Amino acid sequence: MKLFKSKLVLSLVVAGISSALFTACVSTQNETSSRQNTSVIAPSEQVKPEHKYVVYQVFTRLFGNTNTTNKPWGTIEENGVGKFADFTPTALNAIKDLGVTHIWYTGVPHHAVINDYSAYGISNDDPDVVKGRAGSPYAVKDYYSVNPDLALDPVNRVAEFEALIERTHNAGLQVLIDIVPNHIARNYQSLDKPAGVEDFGVSDDTSVEYARDNNFYYVPGQDFKVPAALNGYEPLGGEAHPLADNYFAESPAKWTGNGSRRAQPHFNDWYETVKINYGVKPDGSLDFPTLPEGFAQKDYQAHFQFWAQQDVPDSWVKFRDIALYWIDKGVDGFRFDMAEMVPVEFWSYMNSSIKMANPDAFLLAEIYNPKRYRDYIHLGKMDYLYDKVDFYDSLKPVMQGKGSTDHLVSIQNRFADIEHNLLHFLDNHDEQRIASPEFAGDANKGKPAMVVSATISTSPMMVYFGQEVGEDGSEEMGFGDPSRTTIFDYAGVPAHQRWMNDGKFDGGKLTNEERQLRDFYQRLLNFTISSDALMGDYADLHQVNRSANYQTYTDQQFAYARYSDSEKLFIVTNFAEVKTPKISLVVPANVIADMGLVDGQYRLTEKLYGEYQSNLTVINGQGLLDVELAALESLILAVE
């Protein structure tokens, strides 16, 4: 059933959701931010790492599953499930050898699931408010515990995750997990919360729509109603279940996670979740202190000290304590879901507290509004934001053969001051797989985009598990669309399973094409994390060559230089599915001067495969090098 709606469609088509709150909140925050940002923003206080980071996102439930049944709506017994224990030292070393520095274990916090864990004291979840059989990882039920599906022994599930943290660190990798601050599961019940911690909503005044220290918004006098299904949808695919009765007890009804204020949300709303109240009134006005003038230029210590003197809404404290709980357990950072649906002032409070506990914590936010990027970096103290809107969204049509690389030039210019903070990706759990027919139909079409994404800036690069072997996401498993690997149901991931090779993690069952693709990723990512030039300067070569080589260099090629004192690179990519004619690539005099090159001839070595060699000729301060690129080929040429 075609029931998947991406978060971008459901939330950042923000005007399309029934959330006057969010619209008003953003408007108010923008006014606040523009008032604070009248002076020139200083560069990010963040100290850049010595080399680039590469994040490997794994959907934890799917990673280690060797079961190939893939029955739609299949149970955990029928389709299998991966475990924390599947991340063996062998598996982790193979991930590290791919060229990875951080693993984002997606779906770790205990979220609503259909599998019966009542024997362990866990309440059963209602299929009427759970998406899929395995549940959405973004409907968290207990923030102080982990998904029992992932444990060999559900009683020891937290200890098993702690052991995984230790194994990951022993492999030389950093650990990231999700925090979903905007919404939680409708049936939130924490069994493992520390002493003195109160569950969300326990002390709320439910007789009013809003109170500052309520954790939720309410629809007083109305009970929650399960949304009317679309397209013949039935929970669990129509399988009989004692709780699948089109009823879920919630009185009064709470606002839904995407901001819907209706007691009966629409089926395309995030009906399995409820929205958290951060002290934003229903009219969008803010019921908490705002940051003083000039705080965009202040460091996280100053932000922490400011909030230490303020009275903040209860939800702020709850989420801060959740983050610090996991930092204390050794988690190295977080991916924050739909961060822009939460006030930027909260992020100042939250992230400054995290940084006080671990100054090196890696803080990544899912943000889709480029106009607010700088607010969430400078005021919200985020390290990294998704670079989806603009960069990914411009690369995707190029990969599909219907876009132009010309757009990338203005994007680079527009975000030059925050380029380090904009994480790049081509695959993730929300996006279509590159190899899916709905996207590009061939994983090789992602190769030039991978080179550009990984080398154009100093920012981290993210790879989604299975991307490196051409996973196409074609399985229709229940709740969700093919083209995206399911995040709602139990499944095996075929191409990834061939690499996993029954737990050997050696690629023993890959096809030759899949093996070659992974080899490409391994070469590129390892170069990415070792190159000095990729943490250095950038110079555009595209515009001048579109003019100087208009017959041979088209908007299906893209070229630029990256350089440092110790390494100088020329990177040329071909997005076309045909070989280019010879291109006499022009390197302008100002770039040659910035790179510290003088007149003469320089030998160039290709860094990924070491097979291609060319020469750079500099005459009267201007450079020229001849290149020919095969279909979908990229060259990373280093000056010897």
C-alpha cells in the first residue's frame, strides 16, 4: 500500500499541515532571530576537526537480520530482526574500514512496537496508533530505555546497548543515536527512568489547551479518535488483533506530533505521536525568555550560563536530562529529528548543556529551511545540519538526468560561511534509494554525486547502510512505499545481506557489480577522511569552463579545486552517461596563485585508483589541464 509520507512532505510543506502553532512559532522566532542577528555573524566557534568526518547511518533493526523471507506485514518470527549483538567486532571493523568515523544507530530508543513484551512489564501497543508492525522509530515510548526487539534478552536490553557502545568505541568509531524532541508516542510509559524522573504529561493540567509547564497541548472536552483510513488501509494488513478495533483511549485528546489540533487527526498526520509543548502558546507567542542581543556571537559556555539563571518550561528540562543520561552512558552525540519544529532557544539551552558535559559531542539536526540555517548553528549551537534543501535537492535531478550542475555554484557561494556545518548525504531513511527505479534506477548514477558531496566542502558526509552496495529499497513490506527501505516493518535488506554474508561481513555473496561499487565507496571515503586539502580552501572552476569550453564542458560536468599547504587537488566529475570529449580545463590565475603554484608543468596523479595521470601546465600564471572522463566518471587529481 502506498501509504508512506516523507517528513519533508508532512512537515515542511509546513503551510500544508493544520498547525497554526508552527507557522506562528516560526514567524515569532524569525522576528526574534532577525533582531539578534543585525550585526555580522562571527564564524562558527566550532573547531574544525583535522580531517573530515564520515557518518554511517544504520537502521539498527535491519542491519544484522539474515532472514530473507520478506513477507508483507510479517511478524518478527517470520521476517526476523537484527540485534545489537550482530554488530560484532568483525562487523564494526568492516564499517570502519569502509572509511567511517561515526555510526548513527537509528531506532535505538524504545519506540512503540506490536510485538508482545508484556512478560517483561512492557505494555502492549495499539496497532491503531502504530505505523507498521515493527513501529516507527520516531514514536518513542521510553526515552530511558532501548527497543526490546534489538536485545537478545529484553531484560538486559540497556546493558546490551551499553556493550555495543563499548564495542563501537573499541573499533575506533563514535556513537550517535536519535533524539526526537518534537513528539513522542501516544502511549509513552517509561519503565526505566531514573529515580525522581516524572513521565511526560503526568503533572499536566488537562483541562486547558495550553499551560507553559504542560508537556502536551490538549483538545479539552474531546476524546481522541483514530483517523479515518485511506486507500483501504488496515492495521497489520488486516490481520486480527485484540487491540485493532479503531479505538485508542486518550481523554482529552492531545495535539498530534505534526501540530494538528484535531481530536481526530488526518491519516497523513503523524497520528501515532503527540506534540511536545516547549512554552509556545497556541497563537505562536513565546512563553519563555529569549536570548539577549549578540548571543549569536557567544560560545556555548555563555549560553549555558545564561540559561542557568532562567526559569524554563518543564519539557526543556525533561529533554535535557534525557540527553545527559545518554551522554553519561558513552553516547558521543545525537541526530535531532525535525529540530526546526522546536524553538531555537530550546536548542541553545539543550546543546549548551550537552557541550558542557562533552565539548566534543556531535550534534546533528534535521533542518529543511535554509533561511534558518544560521539561527540553528549560531543561536541553537548545532554542529551540523542536513544539507537537503538546496544541495541534495539540486543533485538529485542531476543524477536523474534532468538537472544542471550550474545550480551548485550559487549554493556554494550562498552558504560559504557555514559550509562546514552542512552535512551532505545521498541516501537516508527518509529518502528514496539511489538505485530504486523511482529515483535513478542504477546505483552507479550516484557515483559522481558521491564524489561531489564528499569533497566539495569541509562538512561531514553521511552514507546509509546498503547504499555502498546498491540497495534499491524495492521491497513492499507493509506500511511504507517501495524505493525507501522500510522503517516500519520487519524485513531483510537483500544487497546488504549479500555483503553481510551470514555474519562474516566480508561481501562474500555480492555480485561483481556490487563489489565494485563498494570498492569505489571504500576508496572515496578513506580518501575523504585522510585528505588535508578537503579541510582546506575551495575554488570554483565550473563557471569559467562553462564559458571557455562551452562545446565540451557542459552542465553535466562539474569541476573545482580543493587545496591546503600540503595538498592540492583538482576534482572533475561527469554526470553524463556518455564519455566526454577532451576538455582543456582552465584554472584561472587567481586560483593558481592561491594554490601557490608558479609557471611550469606539474604531474597530476589520480587519487582514487592511481591509474589516471595528467599534467597541469601553468603559463603566465594561468593553468591548463586536459581531461577526458568516461561515463559517470570522476577524477581527483593531485599535484605531485
